[in-house]
Amino acid sequence: MTDGGSRIVSIPDVRATRLNNAREIRVYLPPGYDRDPSKRYPAVYMHVGQHAFESRKRSGESWNMHKVLDRLIGEERIEGVLLVAVDHVAEEGRASFFTIRAFTRSGAWGKRTSIF
């Protein structure tokens, strides 16, 4: 649960068969999400999801997206959204985010990521 009545659901070990790995996915659910099961929400997807809500590293880096969204929704500047934060698999490095040819020649996972 977060401060604004929203909550974050964690889905561990989601298998990416084309990438041959697994990662955690966290989903921010806005305040009031459970009140109306028929209501639909737009979704925002974020890479490097381990930084979206809380730091998972010693550096303490966090984007605090749940706090940002709670504030924007509370101020009625945006309507509720789902935020899907997909963890980065450190072993592959940043190369998994690129689809350009230069990176795929170096062993990057770009082409497979784009169809994940």
C-alpha cells in the first residue's frame, strides 16, 4: 500500500521466453481501483522497474512514481492510470533496450526485446 490509497502489486519471476530470462513486474494500482471492477484504466509501461517505486540497490535511487502519481491524481491533474514497471535484468546490461543494428551485432538482445 502507498500513502495515497493506491497500492503496488508485485509479480515475481515473469518468464520472458524469447529473452530466456525472468524478471519481476510491479503494477501500481490507483486509489479506488477496487471500487469498480468494470472501470478501465490507461497503462504506462516503464523499463528498469526496480527503480520505479523503491530502491532495490545500495545507491538508494528511486523515482518514487507511486508518490508522483498519487499527488497528480489527488490534485486532479490526471485521472487514474496503471503503471507497469518491468525490472531490468542486470546481466544483459542496457543492450536489451536497443533495437538498432550496431547493438545487435555486439550480442545485444534488442530484436528479441522488441517482441517480448
